[in-house]
Amino acid sequence: MRAIIVSGGTPPSEKLLKSYIQEGDFIIGVDKGCNALVEYDIHIDLALGDFDSINKEVYEILNSKNTHILTYNSEKDYSDTHLGYITAIENGADKIFLFGATGTRVDHMLGNLGLFRNSIIDKVHLEIIDDNNRMFVVNKEATFKGSYGETISFHSLSDEVKKLNIIGGKYKLKDYDMKLLEPRAICNEFLDKDIRITFESGLILVNFPKD
């Protein structure tokens, strides 16, 4: 099952969000993320959070529609977004598309990127998407398709990625040991073929930037 989560960072555009939603998706609004879902007239299956930043009018609309609401204390062990991720899995999701996970709060954004490590353990496909980026993580060799000149970036999301090879891109890399968040492999470009990466061990954050 697919889950769409909209959290409280920079809201996605209506066009972007609706381009991902499919029939049967489980839609979760996380605190302020509910604002965009209500504004775009998108049905919310579950709203959750401590609701310290949601618009009061939106919260009243959710109540009037008898939306399933889970309310948490503001002093808790998990962030609202993390709770949204956990709840999606508890409801059977094996693919999660997370919006509103980036923005001005870098602390929250870094925490949300940390959920990629959880997703590998939980064997869930997680993507973090905004109007400028599409991110996901891989833990084994992979091949990527893109248009000529399109940018793709790779970051280590583990202490080290051992013997990384980038094949088919504008910038090649051979048997490179890439350290955590090292910028060595950002801003590569597609040519006239797919880009393939191989490595012995580690986690790689893949980003398709759009700007």
C-alpha cells in the first residue's frame, strides 16, 4: 500500500502533490501539513500531531468532517513527521511519499532525512519530495534514467560508502570511499545513457534536483 504524508515544512504545490496521489493511497496530514491538504481539497484519511501550528479553521474543518485525528503531547519522544512515518507503516504502507519534509527548519529537515535509515531497516520505500527535489536512498547497486543534461547527486548516508563507482554520467568515479555527506558526488549529469552506481557497502542518498 502507498501512503502520502504531508508534513509541516514548506508545503508542496497543488500540482506536484496531486500528480503523486493515486486512487487507494492512504493520506496522512501531519500538523500544519493539514493546511495544504484542506486548501487543495484533498481527502485526509488521518491527521496527527501535537497541532501546535495548524490553522484553527483547518482543525475545525477536520472535526466537522469527522476526520480520524490522533493528538499527541508536544513533549514526546518522536517528531510529528516520525510519528506520521510510523503510523503509515502500522496501517500497511510499504511505499511512503513524504511532502513538507524540507524547509527553513534545518533541524527538522535533517531528522526527516534520517528516516531514510529507518526505511532500510523497515524495508519500506521512502521518497522525500518537494518542488525542487526528489530524494530516496539505495543500499545496493542501482541504475538511474534521466534526460540529457539532467542533474543527479549522490551523498553517503552512512559513515562510509566503500568503493563507489559512477558509470555513464558526465563525471566518472572509480572505487572511491565516500565519507558521510561528503560533497564529492553531487551535481553529476546524464549524457546519452543511463547512470549506474556500484559499491561494496553503505547507504547512498540519491537526489534529483529540479532547479
